[in-house]
Amino acid sequence: MNGGEQLKSALRNINLKRLRAMKLSDIKTLADNASHFHLSAWQWTGVGALCVVAAAVLAWVLWPRPAVPDYPVVEVEAVATDDVSIYGEYVGRIRAQQFVEIRARVEGYLEKMLFDEGTYVEKGQTLFIIDPKLYKAHVESAKARLNKARAQALRAQRDLNRIRPLYEQNAVSQLDLDNAIAAYESANADVVVSEADLTQAEMILGYTTVKSPISGYISERSVDVGTLVGPGGKSLLATVVKSDSVRIDFSMTALDYLRSKARNVNIGHKDTTRKWDPYVTITLADGSEYPYRGLVDFADPQVDSRTGTFSVRAEMANPEHVLLPGQFTRVKMLLDVREDAVVAPTRALEIEKGGAYIYVVRPDSIVERRFVETGPELENATVIERGLGRGEYIVVEGYHKLSHGMKVAPVGDAIKAEQEEMAGGESSDDTEAVAAEADSAAEESETEVEQ
């Protein structure tokens, strides 16, 4: 292959990227080879243009760049707003919704126990039988007295019916009529008293059969069969607990009360004007969180002067009977929901005697040391009451080496997202345009050489 063909091949394959990579010596060698051959004026013009472009590219590549100032690199985040839930943690005690003590109301020896300890009993189910013989005798005696009183009342009525016509005929005196009327009314009163005595005797007899007043789980028996129970003996027989739902009792400080009032949150009262209600969650003994929530339905209207706290109660479902009455647990209560609150990472705050400060990066990359008013702290974030606005950028890493008014080099996901949003697809379009221009220039040069 002679020099002319080499020149044609080189010009055919050349493009802007390869031209940038060529050395000046290579371009000179190519020009020397071309000088031995007779070229047309248009061909020499193309070669000259290529040499000028190559020289410009080399000058641009080798030209020394101005020194870039060494600004401190800091990581920044964009300030955002969110609905923030404020919680409080307390020590609570689980209490059954209903806790009933089964006691003997009459004295006697315990004859029977008709349940299995620790099982579920229904309302009205018979649990114990106390010896009823004595009380049955009282009922029979009351029935006899009632029958006697009724017989005397019937006799008094017959006497009155006999005397009244005679009095109208002036056959008996007024005194006789008055005595008959008094005897009749006294007999009727004795009937009423006897009926009441019978009712009381039957009621006391019914107390010998001890029934469950509610449905729930019954405890073990407190006395054995054959024990004397009742007013002269041990009266507590067992307890029945209804724990399908339980109550959580805990205490809150007066400061918590004042803070809730400042936010117009009345603990223990439902408020239809807000989208949320105070609820509680509890932690089980193994550290796991109980899956059900409880609503606060009561708050004591007065503070205990000894402890400075007031009692709060929440009701919670317990369908699987996982919660046992008497347990102590950790209660987490929703105190407030801050809507559209400004939240900043706690690590970005600089706490000093004068207050809390945070570094804000302005659009010109100048940092500003700004005083902020902080609110509640939530895990790794802090609510900023005043001093920050949505959309501003704050320094979260590297603020220890900064001072007010210093220019920085911000980095972070927020900066990248903003740059990509501003740039859109312009950078990629520019690259494609440059490549297209280079390819078209190479094609034109190849056409001229072939001509």
C-alpha cells in the first residue's frame, strides 16, 4: 500500500475522538507522507483543515486549568414536613373488666362444689351448695305462720260481716263494731307480715345455692368441702374474672396534662373535630408489642397530692386471654399529632448554652449558622418549632469544621436530585449532538478525499 492509499484510509477512519487521541508527531508524519504525492487543491484544503482542528483540540486538552478553590465538603439534606406523632411511656397495671368475689351470704357447712377450677363458667351457673336443712325448716315455719295468719284474718272477716248488720239494726253497740273492725285489720296485717317472713326465709334458703353472677373464668376454691362458711366462718369462696376485655391503669404527670391542654387535647374525652384519638399500646413480658390498641376512656379529674400524678384508664380487647389481670406492663400512649411539622435529624443540631443551632446552606453554597427552637425528640429526629422552613438545605455531616458565612461544597442525595431535575436531559442531548457533529465532519472529509 502506497502513501496515498494510507492517507485516504486514515482520513476515512478519522473522527473527533480519535483526532483528540492522536499525537502531534503522528499528524506531522501523516502530512510528510502526503507531501510526496500530488494532491488537488481541494484535497490539500481538507488536510489543512484537519491539521487546524487537531491543533485546536491539542491546545484545549493541554491548556492548564485554573486552580479550583478547596471548599469543605459537607453532606446536606432537604428540610421536609410531616405529620409527627408524639408518644409518652408509662408503667401500667392490667385490670379485669369485671372482677367478682363469690362469698357465702348465709352460715353453714359447705356441702358441694360444682365446677372445675380455672374453667369458664356461665352467668347463673351453680357453683357451691351450702347445707340447706336449717333454712328449709325456717321456710316451713314461715309457711305455717302465714297459714295461721290467713285463717285468723278469715275468721275476723266473718265476725265483721256478722256484726255490721246487727249494728245497723241497733242490736249491738258501736264498741262491738269497732272491735270487730280492729280485729279484721289486725288479722290482715299479720298475713302481710307472715308473707314477708316467708319471702325472707325462701330468699335465705336460696343463698345456700351459690351461683355465678357473671360469665368468666373462675379461680381455685378458697375453702374445702365441709368447711363452715358464712357470717361466722370464712365467707370468700372463689373469684370470677371477666377478661374478654381488660383495663389498663397508669398515671400521668401534671406536666403531661398541661401540655395536652396547651394543644387542646382533653385526655379521656372523645373529640370529633380531630382525626385521631388518644390510644395506648402495651409491651408484653417477652418484649413484643401487643397487637391490639386500647382507647383512653377515663382520666381522673384531680391530681394526687402525694405523687403529683393523676390516674388514666384505657380499655383494650383481650380475645385470646393473653393479658392476665394483675400484670405490670409498659404503656405507650399517643399524646399528640403535629400536622405538617418541620423535622430535622438530631445529629444536625449543635447544642450550646445559648440554645440550639443548625447550619443552613443557601443557594450560593454559603452556610448560615441559625438559631432554632426545638420541640419533642423522636428517635433520631427532632421537631423544629421555629427557625427552619420547608425546602431549605441543612448540614447533617461535617458542620464541626464550619463557621458562619463559609462557602462549602454540598453533597448528598437531595443535591443530586435537584441537579438532575434542573438539568433534565440536556447533558445527554448535548453529548449526542457533539458526537453527531463529529461524525458528519468525518464523513465530509472522507468524501472530499475520495473526490
